[in-house]
Amino acid sequence: ELSPDTALFGGYSVVNLVAPIDQSLVHYDQQNIIVQLALTPELQAGHLVQFFLDGAAYGRPLAATSYSIGNLQRGSHMVSARVVTAEGETVANSQSVRVHVQRHFKRN
């Protein structure tokens, strides 16, 4: 059952991961990266954002456009986001962004 609001929604004209920057380096002492999704219009009522790390859902869908991903392993990772309905239907997909995590070994 569509509410009048939903019926008027014509889709997102902008679905863009603005952070992290594609091909960015994450330094070994940085515990978390903030993933930020820019949407136009803003996130609609009843829509959620599911973030993805290396193709797998990361955490639960949230009514938020930014999320902190922690404890990344050394190497390259792909980050993306998807706007979904409460029922889990995909409304929009962002591009994928690659980050490179550098890890330094701590010597005792």
C-alpha cells in the first residue's frame, strides 16, 4: 500500500559515496573509516541505507547516510551503499569505492 508521499517520490537523482575517496589510503593507526552517502533528495521516510564491505552487507540497514566501518584488515577493500525499503527492496545503488589499508607491524 503506497502512501501519497511515496507515490510522489520520483527516485533519487544523486546517489553518491562521497567518503571515503576512491583509491584512498587508510593508515595503519586509523581504526575506523567513515562511509558517507550523498543523496538528492534526502533519505526518504521508510527508506534505509545498507552499507557493504567487499560485497557483503555490513551491519544492519540504517535510517542514516553515514556509517563507521572498523577493524579493516590490511589490503584493498571495496565499499558501497544501497538504499532499500523496509521490506528490503533495492531503491538505489551507489558506486563502489576502493580503499587500501596499510598496516604496520608493532614490534614489542
